[in-house]
Amino acid sequence: MNIVSTGDLAQTFSLSRQNNAVRQELDRLTQELTSGLVQDVTDQLSGRFSGLAGFQREISLLNTYSRTVSEAQTQATVMQVALDQVQTQFGDLVNTLALSFTAAGLNDQENVALEARASLNSVLSSLNTTVAGRALFSGTDVATLPLETEETVLTNVRAAISGLTTAADVTAAADAYFGPGGGFETDIYRGATTDLAEFDLGAGESVNFALRADNQAIRDVLKTTALAALITDPGLVLSEGETERLLQSLTEATLSDREGITRLQASLGFAEGRIEAATTRIETETSSMEIARAQLIEADPFETATELEAVQIRLEMLYTLTARSSRLSLVNFL
């Protein structure tokens, strides 16, 4: 009878190759048990990838919408904060004006001017807010801050009302300056006259922040604040009686001006609500798609654990055989 034997080198090589194969199998099963997903997707799907590709496309699209919604949410939040600051600063001026009108006098008028100047500076700063280098109230011209400085505003308004002797004339001149086609549009507002494109929220929904610093409600706040800041300016040649009438007019105007800002805040709040609803919808849809995709390529945990245990036993047996083989010698054989 012929006996076929295997040389020591060949046997060592065979054991090493089997060890490597079992180790790779062990690594694969460990990864599948940890991640819950199979590594060989082709075998799992039998080469039919259309369903998986469909889920991946939907998830990718939802991720795009998620980024857009996140950007829209950030912009809406920061714009709302800016309007809150405008409302707060203007509210302080409203109170100061009301007090000065009830006890009008030079000292009170000085307080009004100081308070109004500080308020104007704060309002302009709030409306010139940027996010990631993008101006929020400049329409499509996001690279440019929408409004000029406090000093520029006061200089131009001073020129518009210079030499006028009645409160009615001053008010009319300011109305014309801050109205459509007035100097405000060329001297103070620097942004675009077109709104940013709508944010696509998916599912046929979109949101547009049609809110620029040249909105009439904002113009009215700037007009009232600038006039109050100039109430004691040497260029304003009004008599004491006309100055008091102007203060009364400004005090009354602040009520409607505040309502205008409140309406802008409400409109922005409505947009924030739609964005929040879109966020919830996208998160829900993404979760559903990821679950459906995982079901296609998930590894059975019980089956994987069973195979892993069997492979571990095989690996231990190979280690034992390898160890025994390495101890073989002619003396031991004899």
C-alpha cells in the first residue's frame, strides 16, 4: 500500500493558511455582530441592488433637505433675535419719550436725544447682524451690510430737515426721506432690493424670509429714532412750542412703529413654525428609511453569534494542532 505523507513545511503552510482563513471569518462575524449589518451585501441581496439603492437615494435627498432646513432655522432664529433687540431698544426710547412729553423741558429733551442716539446705534447694529459672514437683512446682497452707521444716518436726516420751522414740516420731510423713492434708499440702505431665494424644505414645501432692512416698518423705527436723536440738534430751528409738538408726534408714532416690528416678528415666527414642522417630518422620514435599508442588509444576531462560536472553536482547534505540530521531533516519534 502506498502511503502519502505531507512534509513539515507543507503542513506548516497549510495550517497557517487555515489559521488566516478562520481569523478573517472571525473578524467578519465579529464586525457583523457589532454593527448588525452583513459585510457581503452582494450575497445578502443576491445581486439585486435596486431596493437598497432606492433607500440610499431617499436618505441622501433627506440629508440634503435636513441641511437646508438647518440653515433656514439658523437664519430665522438669528433674525428673530435681532428683531427682539430692535423691539427692546425701541421700547426703552418709547418710555423715555413718554416721560419727556409729560414734563417737557430742556433737560428732558437732552435725555431723549441721548437715549435716542444710543437706541439708533443699537438698532443699526442689530439689523447689520451677520451669520457666517452673510448679512441677514440685505436681501440677495449677503456680502454687504444693509445699513450705514449712526453718524451717516443722522447726517443725512439732519440735512433733510435743516431749516424747517414747524413740527409738521419736519415730520413731512422725514416721511418723504424714509418713504419710497426717498433719500433713505440711496444714502442709508446698502442692500439689495430683491429677496433671498426660498429655502426648499422638501415635500413641496418652502419658506422665504422676505425681510430686508428697507422694510417700511424698519424705516419707520429708524425715522422716529433719528428725529428723536436730533431733537436738541442746533440745525433743528424749532421754537419751544414746535419742539414739544414734535415730541408729541414722535411719542404717538412710536406706538404704530412698535406694532410694525411686532408684525414682522409674528411673520418670522410663522416661518419658524413651518421650519420646525419640516425638521420633525424629515427626521421621521429619515429614520423610517434607515430602518427599511437596515432590514435589507441586517445580519441575524442569533445566527451570527452561533457561527461566531463555531469559528472560535475551529480557531482553538487549529491553535492546538499547530502547537502539537511544532513540538514533533524524531525523538518524540520514536
